[in-house]
Amino acid sequence: MTMLARVLIIEDDKELSRLLQIDLRRNGYEAITASNGLEGLRLFQDSHPDLVVLDVALPLMNGMQVCQRIREVSDVPILMMTAHAVSEEEIAEGLNIGADEFMLKPLRNIEFHARVRALLRRAKTAENYPQTTQPTVYEDDYLVVDLGGRRVSVNGEEIRLTPTEFKLLATFVRHRGQVLTFQQLLEQVWGYEYTREHHYPRIYVSHLRRKIEPDIKNPTYIQNEYGVGYRFVGTAEA
């Protein structure tokens, strides 16, 4: 069987870690495990995984700290797991340090695999954005988005985006001036696995604005179409 991807599982619950590893291997993935945050970082540096499945509550170094350290050096997709319900504030905190996704334990097998596939697909799309006749660069005096080079600069300084953030911004840039509904964003950015996650566009757009907008309270680029969705407006078009 051809290996689909290498997945690093950082989880201190040995039974859950073992079950995830067996399940991923059964479905064609290479799966390696770490039982604490420090070991997870070491394995991340040694193994160069395509996806990290990361528990929030870990010994020696918690999941949020591990996520932050990984984001300093890599754009690899990170799926965080938590044993308690995740509030929008917690999702926002996770996004702020670079997480791509949260799942509530115990993990449901079908949903878990759907999210794994979606995250890997999203990362691949971000790295190899298809060449089309649509514009691949947006540029003004404040914001530069180079889709082909996967580079984003704000006020002259390059910023790091997660695969999800980049795909969201790329979708806006490719459809500049058009209203994108919440459902269209879910389908185009997250995939069909997420069509019921109606809160996702609002949370992720809010976070993306914090990275690219000159004034988050008065957005210049990503504008609300209340009750419908969002529209990307370049400064020359505003």
C-alpha cells in the first residue's frame, strides 16, 4: 500500500495514542507517536510529518506551547484534540498560535478521518496552488498576496499564515469584488466535510483580519455582507 502521508500523534493517553496509530496505519498512513510535548517536538524535527495530531493537555509542555513552537518553523497542518467542549474564544486562541482545527475527544472515527483528509488536501492545495487564468497576485501599498509564491506581506513585512488561513485569503483574492456566501466559503476552503460548521467562516475571517487589516474594527479588505457572507475589496476598488 502506498503511504498517503506521515502523521505525528502527540498524546499522553497511551491507549488513545495506540488506537489512533493502528487506525491510521490501517488506512494507509504512516503514524508515529509521542507521549509528551518535548518528545513530540523532537520527533517533529526528526520525522518531518505531513500532519500533526496534538492533544491540548500534555505533560512537560502543553499542546498550545508545542503548537506555537512548531509554527515558528513550519506550516504543517495541526489538528488539536481536547477533552472538553471548545468555546469560540478557545478556538480563537488556538488560531492565534497556529492551530488549523480542533476536535473533541473521544474522537469519532469517520469524522476524524474526514478532518485528516481535509487538512492534508488543504495543505497540498496551499503549497501547489493551481495555475489558472485568474489573477495570482494582489498588491497595493499595504498588502501583497502572491498566490504562486505563497507569500503574504503586510506593510512591508512578510507574515506567516497557516494552510487554512492562506487558502481562505487566496479564495478571497481570486474572487475579489464578489460576495462569497458562508456556504461557498465552507465548500471552497474547508471542503464538504465542514458544510455544517457554520461558525467557521466568522471565526477564521475574524482571525485573518487580525493579521492583514490596518484597522480590525474598520476592515479595509474583507468586508461583511451581513447575513450572506464576505467580500474582498482591494484598496484601488474600494
